[in-house]
Amino acid sequence: MKLRLIDPEVTSVSTREGRLSLKTLFVPLFIEQLLMNLMGTVNTLVLGHYSDEAVAAVGAANQVISLVFTFYAVVSGGTSIVISHRLGAGKRKEASDAAFTSLCFAGVLSLVCSAALTAFAMPVMRMLNLEGEVLSMAERYFRIVIGFSFFQGIISAASAILRSYGKPRLAVGASVLMNAVNALLNYLVVFRPVEIPLRGAEGIGVSNVIAHLAAMIVILICLARARLGLEFGKKNLRTLLCLPSILKVGVPGGVSNLSYSLSQVVSTSILGVLGTLALSTKVYISSVVFYVYVVGMSLGLSTAILMGWMTGAKEYDKAYRLNQQVLKLAVSLNIVLSVLLFLFYRPVLGLFTRNPEILDMARIVLFIDIFVEIGRAFNHVEDNSLRGAGDVVFPMAVSIVSCWLMSILFSYILGIRLGLGLKGCWIAFMMDELFRGLIFWRRFKSRKWMEKKV
């Protein structure tokens, strides 16, 4: 991919530390998104050599854990936009106030959530309809990981600060370390080249916690030594008064993400009605298509930061042109990559399964997914552009209505009632992505985001 094919003047801003460009933001974010997904993949692959029950237990518990981590992203999402706006407007003290506040609030909020969910670990796992040894393993794993999940809350806030100040590579370094530590400890827990006291799902949980602790320590050291002019030593309780500004921007985005994550859990339960074959096919396809849309998603996240800088500096025309160029790039890439996946689906999915029924079902679904990815490209760019400009309530309302009315309702109608199975569910996903994408595109074209203040 050659980001230089688009206008460098439109895709960059001048900062005190130098030029901040789409490319310098995109590459680290792209790597970070890949590493985040890779951590879950490694856990699943390694546990597959231990027992199927352990895979099921950890997989079920991770559904809830991912929801909690999404909740922590409320603060980091709002932080990134508020800091970018203030830096773009030349308000460096106010930007550092927002950074300090976000770290404090993220630490307290995630600590409270960790304690509360640890106390109710068993009831939460029972809600997933787990039984027997799977329930027991899931509860032990969940209690360990969620008990120290405040590490992730602090990591999310620190990463957002570094990205907003144009230092995304430091956040990526912490992610690389976290994945390396996690993979090494998982290998020791399952394959046991040397004897250690960690075993099974509990051992994987402890590995997860140690990896997050290492990443948190490193990213906080990076934050302290990055010379961003944060001056945290001069802050006091009055500094925390900017918290409402962060929450005003962050909460709508967090609610949208939580709503989408919950809808995915419900869609999985709908597919459970269709049988193991349909559910397995969805898992395999979802694992593969991530690598189709991760480029567009990373472009969208990068655009949000630049939009914050540009709208903060009132460079609205430049922000508009940035959006249009990135949108064309993201849509083009998603079309090319999804078509290639459709054409070469057999060798790709053959890495996961050789079941002919799954492969036949996947062929039709992956054709439909080409149109899903077109809509997803619109969503990743337009949604993030609107949020970066401070237009956060409208995208939240549209996202909630669309993911439940289009995705869930029509998954049931088409997939179950009309008997289309997994194909019907994927048509519903297509309707959801295209509907949201086109609504966000029209909203951005209307330029109403120019009226928003952060």
C-alpha cells in the first residue's frame, strides 16, 4: 500500500515535535491492531493442544472480557479526540490536563470494575450457559484476568495519549512486548519444556495478567520519558474538572462499541440455533475477514486523530479533503482484498478445516462479504471522521438502531424464519454495514460536523 499516492499536504499536520502524517499514524496503528488480534489467536492455538474444554472455557470468558475492555475504551476514545482538538488549537496546557485526567479516571474506573466483576465471577459465567468442568475453568480464568483488568484500562488511556501526541510507535512497542511475553508464557504453561507452577486455563490467565503488567509498566515509562510537556507533577484536583469534556466525547463512542459487541454475542446465539456447522463456519470466516478490514479500520482510526487536529485548528476544508481521499483508499482496498479472499477461499480456509460442507457454505458467504466490506470501509472512515470532528451523538444513535434493527432482527428473519441459514445472517450484516456507512457518508457530506465544539 502506498499512502504517498494521496496528497501529503492534506494527510498531515504540523506539530511542535514535527510533521504528523497519516502514514506515521497508520503504520503503528495497523501493527497494533494485528497484535491485539494475534494475542487471542495464540491463546486459542496453544490451548487447542491442551484440551477442547479449555478452549471453550477461555473463549467464552473472553467474550465478557472483551466487552469490559471495550468499556475501558470509552475514556481512551474521548481522550484522543479531546487532546487532538486542543493540540490543534494550540492549547497545550489544556491538552496535558486532559491527558492527566484520563489516566486518573481510567485507573479508578477500571479498578472498580475489576473488583466488582471478580466478586461476581461465577454468576457472570453462568449467564453464558456453561456447565460442568467448562464452567469451572471459565470461572477461574475469568476471575484471574478480570481481577487485574485495570492494567488494560491504564494501557488504553496511555496509548491514546501517545497517539494523540504523534508517538504511536511507543504504544506499538508495548503491544509487541505484551504479545511476546504472552506467547512465551503460554508455551511454557502448555508444552512445559521446563516445570513451572502454572497449568491449564488458570496458567493462561496468569500469563495474560503478567503480559499486561509488563506492557503497562513499559508504556508508562515511555509516557514519562517522551518529553511531551505533560507536566503531571504540576496537576491538582482542579485539573480533573475537564473530565466531563472527555466523557461527553468518549461515552457515545463507547456506547456504540458496547452495543455492537453485545449484538455480536446475540448473533452468535442465533447461529447456535442453526447448528454447530453454521457456528463453526462463522468463526472461521470472521477470523479470516479481520485481515481484510484491518487496513481500513486502521486508516479510520488514524483519520480520527488527524481530524481532531485539523478541526481544532479550524482547517475544515483540509479535513474534508482528507476524509474523501482516505475513503476512496479504504473502499478500494476492501474491495480488492475481499475479492481475492473470495477467489482463494479454499486454500485460505483449508488452513482451518477440510470439512467440505463448511467450505461450500463459506463460498457463498464470502461472496456476500464483498459487499459487507464495502459498507465496513465507509463505516470505519466516516464514523471515525465524525467522531474525530466532535460529532459523536449522531453516530451513536445510528449505530445502535442499525446493529439491532438490521443486523439482529434481519438475522433472525432471514436466517431462521426464512430458512436462509448463515447466508441470511450475512445478508443482514451487509444491510447493517451498508446502511450505517451511507448514513454516515451523507452526514459527513452535509458538513454539520463543522458546527460541533469539543
